[in-house]
Amino acid sequence: MSQLSRIVLIIAMSVLLYVHAEEYYNDEFDNAIDDIDAHLRNDTERTEYHKCYMNTGPCKPIQKTLTDMFSEAYHTKCKKCTEKQKEIFSSVINWYKKNDPDKWQLIFAKSVEDMKKKATQKSPAK
């Protein structure tokens, strides 16, 4: 019985570790942005990210990854974010609220719409 208990414990721990690992967003680009404030002060970069997020311009891979996460991250208070992603998203949100509230309203509205679409896609068809 002791042998069986160990096997069950190992399986349970493996499942728990797998589930825990799946709870976070991809961290592929976490170290690519070392100074988010510098990126936000750069009008060209900021505009590129904004256009990517709003689907009005092309997206570089890092922009696509971060903007794809943003809506869910914002509405779940970054539940699946790494510490670096929390820092990035918090800085972006605070910057827009303070420096460009009109664009923040557009970003916020799109994030709500994105979450509605996601909820609709998850809901079973009636």
C-alpha cells in the first residue's frame, strides 16, 4: 500500500505542476522589454503598439504577443501574468490613463469587446 500511495502522490504532484505551469502567459518576450517607460516615451514605438492592438496597423511578433494578452490580462488583474508582464501592463495602463486618456478609452473599450467575443466563443451554441 505504501508503494501505491507514493505513486498516487507522484502523479498528483505531476498533474498539479502541469496545471500550475499552464496558468501563466508565454514569457518569451519578458526580457525583451527592459525599460517599459522608455518604450512609452517613444512616440513611434507607442504608436506601433497602439495600432497593432487596435488592429489598424501591422504587428511585430513581440507586439502581437503582448497585445494578444492585454485584454484578458487587464480584466483578470493579470492573473496569468509573470511578474515582468504585470510590470509592463501596469506601466502601460498608468501611462495611457495619465498621458493620453482619450486613447485609453479606446483601448479599454476594445478590451471589453475582446472579452465579450472570447466569452461568446466559449459559450455553447444554442
